[in-house]
Amino acid sequence: MSTTEVPLSLTVPEPEFRPGDKPDFSNVAIDRAGAVRRPEVDEDPENLRDLAFSIIRVLNRQGEAVGPWAGSLSDHELLKGLKDMMTLRAYDARMMIAQRQGKCSFYMQHLGEEAISCAFGKALQTGDMNFPTYRQAGLLIASGYPMTAMMNQVYSNDGDSARGRQLPVFYSSKENGFFSISGNLATQYIQAVGWAMGSAIAGDTKIAAAWIGDGSTAESDFHAALVFASTYKAPVVLNIVNNQWAISTFQGIARGGSGTLAARGHGFGIPSLRVDGNDFLAVHAVAKWAAERARRNLGPTLIEHVTYRAGGHSTSDDPAAYRPKEESAAWPLGDPVLRLKAHLISRGLWSEERHVQAEAEVMATVTSAQKEAEAIGTLQSGRLPSQRDIFEDVFETMPQHLVRQRHQAGY
């Protein structure tokens, strides 16, 4: 080896904090609420590059809504949004307990991310289609989908619309604009772009919304979707939920050298924005802006929702193995429920007493739905889907070999 040569090496990104460290996010650049400009919907994407490196925020530390992105929601919608987030959090809590009791095999909660799906759904219209991951159940709750039906799916009982053929939390409802969840992450991105292209080809008015986590942006399907979305100017909103962690890998691994996940859109000429994912008002305003772009045939928009996964990746995960227990409390963007609550109190629309009462009301509603679902069945007991359902909904005309197998199973 020449004395001027050195051995090759690789750089492996590492999270700043590991278990035992004291988390300190003081060096994280967070724009002041109301400071980030709101461009015109039809502004040239080339002039929007700064928005991929800032964070759009509406709620300040005093709970006030400030800046050009404020004012997209009525008082009634804000109160409904708070209830939706509280409902999702209570639903999560009950299902987490149910999983620990063996009533279902698996569960994934949304703790800390409730504002993203609950607010985004309000920017869409009936007939629009979401292609979600497993952490956007707030889209269903905000759209009024029956909670008992969600629990039936988690329990895989006889009331499960998927008839036990999907993992728990893999909901599906065409009527509520919620496409069937796929466990093979990133596939929903190309599916959403394809659906949006189909809507445009048909001359329809419906748009699509794609959803992906920070870790899955490393998948090839993510990049393929951006190629098609930008080339054909598909009417789609491309959402990245950056909750800082994949299963146990911090977001820097998937982000690469782009600086932010949103910046990846620049290589495709796609307008890309970052928004405070724990700010209900900001999420809605940005979603509404992006949806209008799609409806006006201005093409796709990429949104990076900056948030933090407060709980484990799933009930199979122990986050204490790879990050400090105090990291969630140290996260500088706060709790989405508490932030919207503070905003409503500051405007005289809410109070501490009303919040305590609402928590009790919400939990009573969730508990009632749970009793109804468990009366049908759980993983442990009750009525389960028929084995006959294994053979249904695959072929328009069932092949003879499946007919024989069904008969062998007694159906």
C-alpha cells in the first residue's frame, strides 16, 4: 500500500442520545410560530426551496395562533379536533391494555402524533383517498368511522370487515377514504400516485394522499412514486411523518445527506414543506394549501410532518433499549393535545374543568365501544370469522383447486 493512501471507510450516522444520556434538543432549529411565510398556492416550486428547511408553526408558547398560516379552522372545527385527538389517545390506551391482556395479538399506538392525521383529514373532501400507514387511524376517527368497527378489526372477530385476514390496526374503509393498509411499507406511495393519476385520467375531481414514515423513505418505492408524481403532475399530497425513529433506527439513517426529508422533493421539482406535526392548526393549514394545489392541477406537494413517537414502535418494541426514557418529555414541540387545549383556553372556548369532563366522556364512549366489540369476540373467545372467508374475495370466479380445498375444509 502506498504511504499516501488510506484505507476506505464508511460513515454510519448515530443518534445524538442513547439510553443513559440526558437528551438536550436546544440545538434543534425550530422557527418561531408565525415566522414562516405562506406562499401563493400557484407559486413556482423553484421559489419554495426555503420551506423545506424551515418548520411552519401557528401556535406559540402562549397558545396564541399567529402568522400567515393561522385562521384556516372555525371554532367548532377546533373543538371537534381536540375531541378527535382525545378520542384517538383514549382508544390507543384501551387497545394497548387489551393487547397486554391477550385479547389481540398486536397493536400500534399514535401517542404524540395525534394532530397529524386528525387535522389532515379535515382538509380533504368526500371521495378523496388516503393511502395510510399504520399510524393514521385519526383519519378514520375524524371522519366518523365507527370505533366498534375499528376494535372488531383489532380483535379479528366475527364483526371484522376484513374477516381476520389483516393484521390488527390494518383498517380499511373505501367510504371513509382509507385505503387498505399494507405492511410492506412504501408500497402505499406508488399506489397513491397511481390512484391520483387514474382520477385525473377519468376526469374526476378526487385527489389522493400518500403516507409514509421517515424510515421507509429509504425504500425504492418512495423514489419511484416521486418520479411519476412529478413527471405527470399527479393530484396527490405526499406526506412524510418524521417521528424521529423507525423501528429502532433514528431518522438520520434514512434521511442521508439531504439535510431534511422534505428536501428530497427538490430533485424532482416537487414543492416541499416542513410543518410542526404537533401543531393542529399548522398541519391543517399546510394540508389545505397542498390539497388546493392538487385540485387546481398544479401537481403534487411533499409535506414533512416533524413530530416525535412518544411510545414504542409497536407492542413488540421496547424503546428504552435504544433511546433515553426522558427523550419524549424533552422533545421541544410538546404534546399536540395539550397545545390545542391551551389555545382553546386562551380564547375562552375551553377550560380545565371542561377538559377533565371531556376526558371522562371520551373514555366512557371508548369503553362502551370496547364492550360492544368484545361481546362479539376477542382473540381469546367469542365469535370468530368463518374459515370459509379464507377463500373469498380473491378471484371473481374461484378456481377449481380452491373449490376443492374449501370443500375439504368443510365449506
